[in-house]
Amino acid sequence: MLNHSFRWMKRRVKKFFLSFLSKKKAQKYVAPIIEAASNKGFVENYSDKADSLHLDLKKLYEEDLQDNFLKIMKKLSPKFRGNKSSLAIDFQEEGFYGKTNGFYIVGTSYKGKSYPKAFRFITISKLTGKKEERVPLFAIPWHIGQDVVESVEILISAVKPWINKIDVVQFDRGFHNKQLVKFLEDNKIPYLIHARKHKGYLADLVNYTEDFCKKLHNFEVKMNKTKFFTKTKIYVCKNIEKKNWIFFSSLNFKDKWSVRNKYRNRWQIETNYSVHNSARIMSRSTDYMIRYFYYLIDTLLQVLWRIILSRIPFRTVLHTLVIGVKAMLKKKPHFAGT
């Protein structure tokens, strides 16, 4: 049974490679890429074919890579569909230390990072409601001047056929955006957005609230030199874990704990990014398509792991894919790769 699970997982990865590479090339590339992921290493260190792979990837169009990935995910979707799905949209970045400039190499948005620049990806994940568990679904690369609302629309449209019904889409403070609220309201997409603390109206609302406040808020949105009006519910939740929280939402909540408990599921994403980073495929390439390809492979590996082998640590699963189940079971308990 265990051997079957690992063979099934490896076949799915190979199938993705075969969607845009010849059978001969796919067989050469799969093993070193999984080995690089299991060791959080550079592909260039695990294969003398990295340069050839990168040349092949540079010939691809972003849309073709996405289409092939989405076809694989569509076939896997019955295994994670469920009746209602809570989704989270977020940014993730991979540090970049080089001096190269480009539209896809942007400044880091996080304080205290050792790298001044990064490749960024806007991601969508399914939140399971279980501790430290989520299913990453899709991501698109982020570039200078990219529109947040259009990106959110692409992500939601991509995953919507895979799920029966959206319970809520959750966003952190980086998505506090009037145009985004209008898009979600217009398309009747349930949402919960953690708002930034601002001066003016929101600051006054926090100051005047003793414990919990629910308020219907009408506001103006300017788009293409035209004024539109939309509305949202504002929730002020004070003194939760010694902090004051503000949320925009289409949902109805009776008290601050209901809001907190709903948003709490989104915090899974932070824990699971540490899972992603613990087994991330590294590359020295400055080409965004190559970085994007490795990011999608990381995502696919996580999805397959969550579906069939999530009781085994992620890096252990990856290492087993490289050396085989029999060899892995002979390893000593203190094996560093686990």
C-alpha cells in the first residue's frame, strides 16, 4: 500500500513534466528536481542537466505552463473538493540576492529580511480548518505594476470549477483595497479582509468602540475616471490577544469571537508557508519563468502529499521518492532529512 502511494505520487509529477517535455527529457529531470526539494538545495547541484532544463523552460509561454498545471489539478480536485471551501489569497516571496533588475524582481515587503529583492507570487489555498493543514491550489507570478483585482479574479476563476461552493475568501492586510471590495461585492463572492489601521474614519471607529462594533459602510470607488459606490460591513474587534482588529466582510457575525474564529483558519497559511520553505526547490536563475516553474512544482508536490501521504513528514516523503521506500525504511531514526 505504501509503495503504491509513492508510485502514484511520482507518476503525477512525471505527468506534469510530460505535458510540455518529451518522455526522454522528463525522465531525466524529475528525480534531480525532487532531490533538490528534499534537501532544500539548488537543482544545479543535483543534476548536470539543469542548464538544458532551463533552456527548455525559457521556450515555454506562461499560459502554457499554467494550462498544463491546471489540467493536472482538475483531475486531482475530486480528492479535495468538499461541500464548502474556505479559501485564502496571499503573497509569498522568494528572496533574491543578485543585482539584476526586472519587472518580476521586486523589493521585499517584509521587514528584517536579509535579501533586498524578491520574486513574488500571489497564491490561493484551500483552508481545511485543521491545525497546520491547507491545500495550496494555484499561484501566478507578480510583477511591477500588476493589478491586484485582476490577479484575484484569475485565481478565483481558476479554482472555482474544482470546488462546490465558496464559503469565504480570506485576505490579509496587504489586500485592503476598495476596488477589491467592489469586485467581490459585485460578483457575490463571500469575503473577509483584515483591514489596515488608518487615520480618519477607521481610526475614529476604533477609538469610539469599547469592545465590538458592526457597521454598514458605504463608500466611493474611483475606477477609470468614473465614480462608483459600493458597501461593506466593517467589524471592529478590540482586545483580542492584546490587539485591536478591523475587518471588512460580506458575512454576518454576532460578536468579535465569531470574527476571530473565522479568520483564525487563515493563520494556517503562515504555518504552511514554513512547510513550503522547508522543502523549497532552489535555483540561481534570474529568469521568472524558471522560478515560476519551480514554484508550481513545489505546489504540486504539496498537493499530492496532502492528498495521500500527509501523515508522513513532507521532506521524508520527498526523500523517499528519490531513494525508494525500501531504502528509506532502513534509515536510522535520527536521519536528518526527516
